[in-house]
Amino acid sequence: MAGIRRFEERIPTSIKMQHVRYQYISTKPLTNMYYNGYGSLKLSALGFGAMRLPVKNGNDAEIDEEEALRLVDEAYKAGINYFDTAWGYHAGNSEIVMGKALKRYPRESFFLSTKFPGYDVSNFGKVEEIFEKQLEKCQTEYFDFYFLHNVTELNIDRYLDDDRYHTFSYLMEQKRKGRIRHLGFSCHGSLETMRRFLEKYGDSMEFGMIQLNYLDYEFQDAREKIGILRSRSIPIWVMEPLRGGLLAKLPEDGMKELEGLRPGVKPVEWAFRFLQSIPDVTMILSGMSEMSQMMENIRVFDRREPLEENEVETLKRIAKGMVSGKIVPCTSCKYCLAHCPKALDIPSFMSHYNETSFTGGGFISAMYIMSLPEDKRPSACVGCGSCEKVCPQGIRISEKIEELDAMTAGTVKAMSGGRRGLRRRDSARTSGPFRKRSEPPLPGMLRDGQGAVRLQDGRGERCSRSCQPRGLPDHDHRYERLHWRRVPGHR
Ligand code: SF4
Ligand code: SF4
């Protein structure tokens, strides 16, 4: 690697967030890259994310190693000095491939990060075993950056219970030993979850990764999360800068508007320039899966070029247009909470409805739902409609909750481990009067279009809700809950 200037040379400041223009010098420069100061380090403003490496046969676990190594080589040559992997990426194979790829470079010439897989709660209590294995897989003696991965509602109690699981204390011990250089966290959870986490560990967190892009800035509380991190002077690492590729292609009218502001600028550049406009952002991680896409990303980082205020406003407007029609206008006023006989967290359900509805799936909402006791999940909603009477936004809450339940059911099932998860869902649905396992599956019920209430045929139990005293015939609540709006007189 002769000719490549070392990236970790000292800069005369310890200010964590100072952006430093740093010229990449190589005998064969492919591009310039600008660097952000992080203490005494210089981190390439764009990091190589190894969560979407090229694969063979469409199999996520089967990384196309040759192509992945080629990507790493070109990224390194272009000045990227930060590489990010994780225990779970590519079914555990990302760490192995990244270990092989980076082994060919001097260890001090790049920064490597990986993560404790707290998204799977069965990993709590195994931090030592996992950490040792990670070092082995990555063929390294230390990690420059190490994350407590994916702090969410599902695992926050375990992360906080250090007396029992020793996750945090073990990792701090590794830091003292120099096997972790910097410790931080990533968070997909709510603001409240992030606050709880930082109340306990905030003083020890040296960086925090959030999902940030101009769409999530308002849509998924990213702006508030920036505020929380800023108040603690924690530098921001960004995940999903392009929202899983959604921001790489914008609606035609949006593009026309942007063209008027900066002719010839592509959607990807707009997305990255937006992030470059936020001074706390120190590292932007982008999953690299294809050479031309990667080079296009890299080119945007030849300079830091924050956007003008009117440009940011335009992007926000476009983002709003992209989500409108797919989301509900819940303002999280919480008026509905006191009216729910099941004490369900309706504002959170609405937020997750928006997330799932817009993305068409994903794991974030499924993880949230799994974190709830069964009687607090969307499936526990009985469709009574009390919440809707007080919702100032006029949201048809029970319908949306039902849709959220249907949209997340598959992922919840898969993440719960097949039948085990399905049984849990079944028992949630069939608790109380709904105990008939022989009934058709719920998705079928939604599709069959029969709509109206299915009259009881002697196998079910009597309706105990307000409709029954009003003289409606007995009926099966499962069907009724799904279609209650179409049952004349039912409330
Ligand atoms: S419709 Fe569902 S969410 Fe609304 S008050 Fe009734 S049980 Fe609660
Ligand atoms: S009352 Fe409506 S707007 Fe307010 S939190 Fe509940 S669902 Fe959201």
C-alpha cells in the first residue's frame, strides 16, 4: 500500500465533531475523500457497510467472496478507511469475509467496527463467547469501534440489567484491555428507549448510530434523536442514509423541483448532501453491494457540501409527499390512551403502522411487537372503537391496528422461531372466547371477502360485548373483530 498516506495521523484537536478536510493521497488516486475528525482520528466521511455484500444464488448467507473483496479493495483505494460489519450480517458470514478482505492491509491503516448482537435476546449472557469469536472471525486483535447493537424495546431491559448479563461491564473491560478502542451503540427503538439507555450508559458511549435521512428526519423521530445525542455531545453514526434504496429514486415531480435548484444532481447525492448538512454526523455507513453504486456514493464524498435551507425544505416536502397516503397523521397527543379498555399503546402502534406501511415490511415493527406481552400486542385490540371517539385526527385506529397486526404477523412468526411464535400469536388471538383452532387462518379470513359477521354455529361462545345486549345474534368475535365495521349495528 505504498503511496497511501496513513489516515490515523494526529490532528491538533480533541473536538469530537470537527469536520476536517483531508486530502487523500495515493499514487493512483481514484477519487478524493474528505475525512471527519474524531478525537485524534480521521475517519472517512463515508464508511463501508458490509450488510449487503454481493451474494450468490440470491442466498444472503452465500457471499460472493471474490466480488466482495474487489469492492473492499476499490473502497480502500478510494480512501474509505472505515469498515463496518456485524455478528448477524449475512447469517454470520460478513465478519468472516471482512476479516479475510482486511487481513491483506496493515491493521493500523483502517478502522473496523462490529457489534454485540443484542437484537437476539438469547445472546444476552454470552457476550464473552461472542466477542472472542468475533475477534477470531475478523482475524484481528482489537476492534476500533464496537456497538451495543440495535437497542430497542425488545432488549432494553436486558441491556440495562448488567448485574445479570454483564454485557456492558464485559465490553468496558475489553476497552480497558485495548481490545475495543471505542464503545458505542445503535438504536432502532423509540425516543424513550434511547433515553433510558443513555441515562444508564450515556457517559460511556462514544458514538451513537441512528437511522437518519431526510425522510426519517421527521418521519421516525430522527430529529429528536439527534437532539438527545447532541445534548450529550455524542457524535452521530448514520445507518440507512438512502432508506434501503428508497431515496435513490424519487418521484418525477420531486426530481423536477430539485433539478431547478441544482441541475444534474442525482437523488443519491441529494441524500448524502442532506446528511453532510448536519454537523454532528461523523460517520455515514452505506451498505455496499455493487461496484458502480459504490463508486457513485464515493464520488459524493470528495467534498463536504451542506445544503441551503431552502434545499432542505424542498427535500422535506418531497419526503412528506412520499409518505402521504401511506401513513396516518397521529400526533402522539395520547388522548386515546385513557379510553382503551385494553391499555394498549396506541400512539406507538400508529407510529409502527406508518413505518410498516411505508416500507412494506421490515423488522423494526416486528421487533417492537415481540417486545410486548401478548395482551398488549396489536392482536389484543377488541375493536371497541372507544379510542376513535376522542382522536382529534379522526384516525380509524382499530382498522390500522388490525392492518399492523396483519402486516407484521409473518415477520413476528419468523423471528419468533416458526411454530413457537405462531402458537404465541394463536394463543393471543384465541384467548378468552376465541379458542377454536380449527377455524381458517386469519389471512384467509381477510381475503375471503365474506365480510359480515359469521354467525355462531354452536362451537363458539356468546358475544359479551355491547352488541349482544342490543339483540344482535351471537357471533364469533374473531370474524367480527376483523370485519366489525361491516356488521350492521355492531358496536
Ligand atoms: S379499538 Fe382497540 S385500541 Fe381502540 S380502545 Fe378499543 S381495544 Fe383499545
Ligand atoms: S388520539 Fe389519535 S392522534 Fe392522538 S395519540 Fe391517539 S391515535 Fe394519535
